[in-house]
Amino acid sequence: MMMAHRIAVPPVDNKPSGKALPFIPAPASDHPENAVDASTCTVYPGLCTEAGEHDDHSNHSNRVLADDGSLILDIGFVSLSGDEPHEIVYLRNEDFEPSQVRAKTAELRRLLDLADAMADELMAARQPQA
Ligand SMILES: [Zn+2]
């Protein structure tokens, strides 16, 4: 037995116009979860930041900056088409095959946890003794 789902069907103009009706999608503002920018990449939607028609894909917009604006860490990806298609994820100046990334990010997580632990110990040591 099929489950009965209530589906909102927009009102239909039944007056014959003699013209084919265009498909008019609901405005993205009605369904932000489905919003698709006109420039959204069709190969890596939500990941690639290239706009318009493109064959090579990338995202270079993820970075952590110091207070003075200098770069601490940036990550991104490049996917090149052409004679030798190639995909890499980079962490700062190092390129990785996608299958290699998790091993290196695990290492970074351990390092960042260590930074947290060091900061915690330093702050605890600075507390006035009771
Ligand atoms: Zn793309």
C-alpha cells in the first residue's frame, strides 16, 4: 500500500492560451534549502565556486587568517579537465589526492587538539593558587 503524502499543487490556469506553458520554478526564497544560484556549478554543486560555464573546477575560499590578516591555513580543491584530468585537495601549499586527505587532516586535528590542551594548561597554571 502506498503512503498518502500531501503534496501542495499550485493552482493551474486552465484557460486555453494556445501557447505551451513555461516551467516556472518557485522562487528560491520560498525554499532556501533548494536555492540554486545561477552560477552554481553543475559538476560539483555547493563545492565549486567557479561561476558561469567552466570546465576546470575549484574552490579557493576557505582560510583561517591571523589578526594581522596573514594566512594561517587555507584549504581548497582543483579539478582540471582536459587531456590529463586531475583532482587535488590542497592544505596550504601541499596537494593531496582526495584519497590521501583524511590521513593528513587527522594529523592536523591531533595537532589542533594539542594546541587546545597547551592553552588550557597555560591558563590553568596562571590561575591564582587558592
Ligand atoms: Zn565547477
